[in-house]
Amino acid sequence: MSYRIIVDSCCDKTAPMANWDNITFVPLTLEIGDYSIYDDESFDQEDFVKRVSEYEGVAKTACPSPAAWADAYNCNEDELYVMTISGKLSGTYNSALQGVELFNEEHPENGKKIHVFDSCATSGLESLAAEYMQKILSRGTPFEEAVPMIQDYITNKCKLYFVLETLDVLRKNGRLGSLAAGILKKLKLKMVFERTVDGFISLLGQDFSINKAYIKMANIIAKDVECCDLSDKKLVITHVCCEDRAKVVADKIAEQVSFGEVEIIRCSGLNTTYASNGGIIVAYSK
């Protein structure tokens, strides 16, 4: 059976993905006032960050429509493995599910097997999960076995942390949930957040300087992977216009633990919007 991996544009594209011919990215829409673009290959991070900095309002995003997902499902492959940003932070997951219903209504005899995964995360964690899908599916793992394996990987084998220069966009768009009230009192601090297994954002620590926050994050990661064999595991660091910072974070983590592979990449448009200029997101498998 042939298969296709279908992800939203919150999945930051890694170097290996550039060589895949069986992956589809369904873009979200990025909005800065009247200015609107798709989060696709044409996204220019520097230009977008500049526009955000000059805009007095707040940048927003819109999830793909069910029809956009249904169009992505209308492909030649028999098995479709779909993944989206956390359903706790976006309507994209529900839209992808509605897209399955729409596709099946429009193509009642399509015979496809489709599963939609809620990554309960974004950015590099989605990237790692997509690479894991490719790994197990390329060796012929049956659909019924692959689905629980992928779900277990997303839930139990991956972590995501981030340190942001500013929380303004997250706060103004309501992405911080119940944390907002407490965070508003600490806006001058640099905070370390994690993605929880149920897809929310949790505050783990804070410091007065960005470098100390990075060290704190590195310490948290080192403790989490203590006694783990990371020789075949990957660390993905995504950034918003701050590659030098990303390299600093990679070095601080490497001082304590050694991953088999480390990749530093730019955030996609969606992740750029919420991580904001200077933001760093770290994801890894263990």
C-alpha cells in the first residue's frame, strides 16, 4: 500500500523532508491587519517580522479550511497519515477531521485509510514525528500497527521547550490560557515553557537574562534525558531571525548531553508569528 504524510505548515521543514516526494504541507494563513499571506514556501521570515514590528495591532493566524484538507486528501496514495498543531491551541485539528468527512462525502468509494494525529505540539516536535512516520512506514509497517506506534511516539517519546524574547503575540491571541494572569506579572522575565502531553503550555522556570534562561532549559533537558541513549536521537532547534542564539542553545545543551543529530532551522510562518522575533523552540526525541 502506498502512503502519504500530510501536515500543516506548523511542521517546520527539516533537511530530510526536502527530498521526500510523499509529503504535503497544508498552509495556515498569516494576517497582519489587511495584509494576508499563506504560510508556504514563499514565506519570508525577515519581511514578516519587520511588518509585525511596524504594525500597531496584533498579528493573527487562520487555520486551513476543511475543503483545503479535503483537497490534500485527494491524492493517489492509499494510506494518509495526517498531523496538525495542538488542538488545544488551534482549530486546525478539528478542521482536518472535518476535511476527512468532506472528502469521504465527495468520494464515497475512495477506499483510503486516513488517520489524523493531534501532535499536541507544533514546530520541531511535528517535524520529528513526521520523520518517524517516514522511518516506520518506509519499511512497510501496516496502517493498523503504524497508527498506535506514531501516537505513542508523539505522546511519550518527544519533548518540546521554548524560550521567547516576548510573549505579546501569544498573550494577545489567548494562547497562554490560564497562565496569562500569572505571566502578566512577570513580563520582564525570560521564561522557559514546555509543551504538556495534553497539548497545553506549561511554565517551568524563569530568569532575568535570556542566556540564563537558556542554561535553565538545557539543565531541564539534561535531567529529562538522564540515562537515555541518545546516539540515534535527534534534536531540532527552530528560531525566529536568531540563528546565532540557536547555536548558543545547541552548545549549552551539548555541554551536558550528546544527541546523535542536531538540526537548526528557521521557524515556519505560524511559529514565527507566535514565537516572535528572537524566539527559540527546542524539540527532541528520546
